[in-house]
Amino acid sequence: MATPFAVTEKDFEEKVLKNSLPVLVDFWATWCGPCRMIAPIVEELAKDLDGKLAVGKVDVDMSPGIAEKYGVQSIPTLLVFKGGEMKKQVVGYMPKPEIVKALNEAGVS
């Protein structure tokens, strides 16, 4: 069963950009209430789309460089990467159907 994996500045390229699967990256922080609200949805998506989607989590306090590089200014922010390129961005809390819609728009089925 798939679960989200931690991503840091050291392994972002390997785990996200070079991943053979599309990757949903959840930018979050421990002090962020909406991040805690969206976390169970992100975990469900990791299970629901196991084999079709990889799911990573970036703690913006531990890896601020990644957030800065991709213009993440508020959290939670979900970015969808496919083939090493960012394809879609979802900012703020969204219900699961909205996130699934964004994944579909990014080419994740």
C-alpha cells in the first residue's frame, strides 16, 4: 500500500523530477492547520492511485529552497509533476474531487 514519502532539497530531483510516475507533491508545515486538513486526502490519493501516481511531502520549514524555486507562497500547495515538469498547481485546502480533477487535468488518470 502506497504512502506519501518525505522529500528534501537533497533528494527532490531523484524522487520527483526523475520519477517514472507522475508525482503529487504536498508542500506543508507542522504548524499549518489547513495542511493537517488536507493530509488525509493526500494519503487517500496515494493509496487510490498506487502505481499511477507517486506522492511526496515537502516540509517548507525544512526545505525552503524547493518552495522558493517553485513559487510556493502559501501552504498547503499541491504541485503535480510529470516527466520532470510541473504541470499543475493547487493552492489552499481543496476537497478530494477538486484535487482529483486537477490530477486529471495534469494527465494523471
